[in-house]
Amino acid sequence: MKKLVRLRHDRMIAGVLSGLAAHMNMDATVVRLLFVALLLITGIMPFALLYALAVFIIPSEEDVI
């Protein structure tokens, strides 16, 4: 079973979205574009807060391996 981790090799800011993309077997660019679209549609704050929480909740790749 694949674990959800923040990736180190494909990160833009903290690796949350690339880790989520790898976990769901999707392209990281698609996940990033969906995130930005939802970020703008919802007025930035809800998804920005979720991203900030994910940085602290989802373990980094080097912490798990």
C-alpha cells in the first residue's frame, strides 16, 4: 500500500501536491492546476489553510524512508 508523503524530488513549495499526485497516480501538473483553480474559486483562504495544514500533517519523504 502506498503511503501519502510530501515528495522531495518534484516539489514546488513543500511537495504536498506532488505527493498527492503520486499517491493517486496522476500527473503533478494536473493536480497543481486543479488546486489553483479551486483556490481561486473558493476565495483563496480555505484551500490555502488546507495546504498549510497538509504541510504539517503529511510526513516528508525522508522522514518515512
